[in-house]
Amino acid sequence: MLERLHIRNYILIDSLDISFPEGLVIVTGQTGAGKSILIGALSLLAGAKADAGMISEGADNCVVEAEFTVEEDETLREIVDDNDIEWDGGRLIIRRVINSSGRSRSFVNDSPVQVQLLSALASRLIDIHSQHQSLLLTDSRFQLSILDHYAGCTGKLAECAQSWKELQALRSEKAALSERLGRINAEKAYSEAQFKQLDEAKLREGELEELEEEQRQLANAEEIKEAFARFSSLVRSEDESGVDIPSALKEAQRCLERVSRYVPAAQELAGRVDSARIELEDIASDVERLDSGISLDQNRLMAVEERMSMLYSLLSKHGCEDIAGLIALRDKYSEELFDATASEERMAALDQEISSAEKKHLGICKELGAKRREAAPAFAKDITGSLHFLELDRATFSVSLEEAAPGPSGADAVKFMFSASGGQQVEVAKCASGGELSRIMLCLKAMMARFIGMPTMIFDEIDTGVSGSVADKMGSMICSMGENMQIFSITHLPQVAAKGDAHYLVTKEYSDGRAVTGIRRLSGEERVMEVARMLSGSSVTPEAVANARSLLK
């Protein structure tokens, strides 16, 4: 239930902090006093659009805050837990702050939240019936929702919505896959040709660098061999001066060793000469090995140059900088061709999955339809009985269910049919007067109160267009709803106002040249005089006061 409402700097309300009890809460006031402003403030807490025009003149921001207490509600608790909000024993404080730029911030139990969350919470906390909400009677979704709650279809509806979601996901996947296959197939011949060429090239990363080095050696093989031969002749035998370099180094080592007993440092130098001789012999061995690997094969040179030319051509054709780029391109074409095969297989599997999902969804739709058709006569009978209670004695009401395209709420289209005179029925929105629409809507809201379990319901002049004994009976119906839930009734009818457990008066006063709206609770004689004012108008007569006392008894 709504326990407390705090408003600051909202349109004509400078500051308001008021508490509300359980049961039927009556709100009255002169036309234009600002009763609709309260509805607007509560609508903000339900996620309505905010703008800077809602801020009182001269203020920097406005604040609307409401405190709700709720019994354990599994869906509501799940919403709160999923958004990391403290449950606090079922106490929810919802606050919305609007700044001068028109932007707003929302909080639940002091945790910042997105405004969309307010709508989700409001759907479980409060139902606001505005003066123009009878237009909902033209909305087939609203009609179907009421019938489903009456028929106990909530669980099956959730199952239907989930199966529809799964079916749509499969259909979306198929559409995306079909589009992708179309692109792949349009380029399939080209991709196959490119892949074949690159695959047959037997590409290997680093190969081009190796070929370039081998080509340089093969092209200059004679010069290389001559240089290696000259080196060996210099190192392995006597040079032009007749000196055998290895033997000379060996002799030099011995000379240093002989004098090392006199000059100790000569021993280290002898070791260095020996190391130089060994290193020179190793170098000579490596040169011989390199020389043996140098080929003078012109056929091999031609083969290497042909391979290099082919690789250069592929690099130029495909705009790649190196062989690694060609390999990546080859793998890309391979993946596309594989994807085409895999996608075709997935497409076939999807067709089967979609067919199975469609059958499952249609099965749930049929179960839903059966429950609706079973409940429709009793639902219509209950509504008809309520309409008769509200003095539409000849009225008839029925529910028409027709097959419709399958969707998240099944495969049924519903129409509420009505006749005020008992004659041929037509759709409610096409035949009912304003007073009849108000009574039909009240009957439906009373039905919702029984089956939806909404903790708080607000009626903003739902009794528009009725008077006399009908108004009294509408008041009785609203009052009976207040036995099981908190009901706010904003009304101009004294018959309704007299039935409340609590009565609040909305007033407009002028201060410093500007209008200011306020609200206060009435009791005792104040309440008698307000009901009397509603009975007689601006001039309260003794007869109106006596009538007010009678109504309040």
C-alpha cells in the first residue's frame, strides 16, 4: 500500500508530506484545485516522462517520493534482487528528482536506478485509472489481459511468451543465416577459384626469404666458390711468401712457451696464439662446408626464380605484403567455403527446430484458448451481474473470442460485446455512453482487484457521467474493493465521498500572487461540510448539511 507521499516544488505544490491509511481513501476538491497534479506526481514514480515544466516557478529542481509497503511478492522481489536493491522487509521508497534541464534521476531505497525500472515496479505496486483510461476498453490487449487473469492463465501466458521468444529467436537466426548464405553463394565460384590457387601454391611462411637467399647464392655461385677456394689455399698451405700459416702459428706458440719461465706473461700470450690457430682451423672447416653446399646447378636456379616469380605475382594480385598475408587470405577463403557447408547444414537443422518450436507454441496457444473459452461465459456473467447492480438492468455483456495470428499471448483475439438495452450486442467502445463506459470500467477494475492482487488502486473520477443511486452503488462497489486493498477515489460525487475510510481535501490558495496547491485530511465536522458542499455547490444549505450527515452515517 501507499503509506506516505512527499512532494517538493512540483508544479503548484511547494511542499507536501502526507501519510495515507489502508482501505478506501477519498480525495475531493474544487474543480481546478489540483487533484490531477497528485496523479501526475504519482505517474512520475511509475516512469512517466519528465520535463523542466514540472518544476515550480523559481525552484531549481523538484522531488517526488513515495513509500510503499508490500507483502511478499515473488515477482516484485525478483525485480528488486535482480537490480541489487535492498528489500528492507517489503518497504520500498521510490524517489524521482527532476532538475532544471529536464533530466531526472530515479532511486529505489536510495539505490540509483534506470527510469524503466520504475515502470516494472509500478506494475506490481499501483494501478492508476485516469479520467480517460476508459479508452483502454478499445484495446484488445487490455481486454485479453483481464480475461486471462480471471481464467487463471498467468502461468500458461508466461510459458506462451517464452515459447514465442524462443521461436522468434530461431526465426531471426534463420533470417540472418539465409542472408549470410546468400552473400557466400553469390561469391562462391570466385572464392573457390581463389582458394584453389592459393592452396595449390603450397604456401609456407618464411619461404620467400629463403628462396631469395638461395637465388642470390645460385646466381653468384662461381664467384663464391672462387673466394672460398682462395681462402682455403691461404689458410691450409703456404701463401705467396712461402709461409704455412698453421705451422707458423704453432712455432710462434712454442717460442713464447720457451721464454715463459723467464717472462710469465708470455705463457698467456702463447695460449692466445694457440686459440687463434684452433679458431682459424675451425673457420677453414666451416668454409669448406659452405663451399660444399654451394651448387652450380642452373636448373635449380631456374626453378627457384620461377617459384619466386609465382609468389611475387600472388602477393601483387592479392595486395599482400608477405606470405603470412597470403596464408591468412587462403584460410579466409577456406573458412567461407566451410561456412557455406556448415551454414547449409545449420539451415536444415533450423528448419526442423522451427517446425518443432511452432508446434510447441501452437500447442500452448490451444491450451490457452481452451482455458479462455471455458472461462469466458462465467466472466461475462459476473460482469453482467455487476452492471445490473449498477442499474444497467437490461444490459448484456459477452466475450467474443476469434482465432488470430499466433503471438506472445496466444492465438486469440478478444472483443468485449455490450448492449445497454438487451438488444443486439456490438463492441463496447462503439456503443456505450460515457456513464456506461465508467460503469463497465469499474466492473472490470473490480474484477482486476479480485484476481491481480494489486496492493493499491487509484480511481481518478471513474464515476464521471453518473449520479443519484447509480453513484451510490458505484461508491458501494469501490468501498467493497477497499476491504481487500488500498483504494484511492478522486471524486466529485458525495455518494462516493461519504463511503471512504479516510477523506482528503485538495485546496488551491494564493500566496504572493501565485497559486499553491495543498492537501489535508478531513475529519469530524470538516468532512460533513465538504460532503455538504459537494451536495449543494458553493452555497452550503442546512438541508445539504443534514443530507451529508445522513450519507456519512
